[in-house]
Amino acid sequence: MDTKTTGKSFFFAAIRTVIGVVFIYASIDKICAPALFANSIQSYRVILQPDILKLLATIIPWLELVCGFCLVLNTYVRGSSILISFLLIVFIVAIGQGMYRGLDISCGCFTQDPTASRIGFQKLGEDILLLCGSLLLVKRKTPSPAAGGNNYPKPWWVT
């Protein structure tokens, strides 16, 4: 393997790992307190149906956790990156509309503490950077399985 290929592999592995760890960490507090996460979602004043709030507060954290682990473990990378990209687009739109409407609310990203960091340009920028990284993983060129699999290194448990 040449230096160029090794550098690219390291670059994509670093992006994959950072995004995976961020999403795993973000999911933990939401999984432990789904009712508080539902309150965080409600504070954006977009979804008014209680049943939809409960459903989202239950599904989103588990989706974040599973996709995060898939990225860290280097399995289902493209599918996980697509799902994470979709979530990030939703988060960016939610934060953007909250800023536009002048809402002074906690983002609900990593903690459900209402005094935690507020929505704003920093949170918007963080999500945009994560989205760029996730889209890089989605767009990464990989040969078809018939042509020898993918360019990602094998997961640690595969010899």
C-alpha cells in the first residue's frame, strides 16, 4: 500500500471514528431520559403531536447509537453515513428555524439540561461540519462487492 492510499485510509478512518463517537455520545443522555428529549424536541415548536414526539424521542437516540457504532466498527459505513446525514440535515433545519424565530433554547444535542448550550451559529457550524464529514463518507468511491469488496479496512473482528 502506498503512502497516498494509507493517508486517505487514515483520513476516512479518522472522520468515521470522530462522527461515530460524537453520535454515540450524543445518544446516551437521550436514551436514558426519553421524556426529557421529547421536551427538547418540543421546545423547537415544530412538532405538536404528542405521539409523534414520543416516537421521535424513542427512535432518534437509538438510531444515533447504532449508526455511531457502525461507523466506529467500520461496518455498514455508507448506510450509516446516509442516515446520519439525513439526521444532521434535520438538525440543521431545526436549529436554523429556531434561530430565525428567535428561540432561546438548549439544543438538546448532548444533554437534556435546559441550561446547556443554546442554539446558535456555533451549533449550526458544528452540525454543518459533521454533515460535510458524513457526506464525504457517503461519496467515498468503493468498488462493487463483485469487484473485490470495498476500500474500507476490514473490521477488527474479521481476519
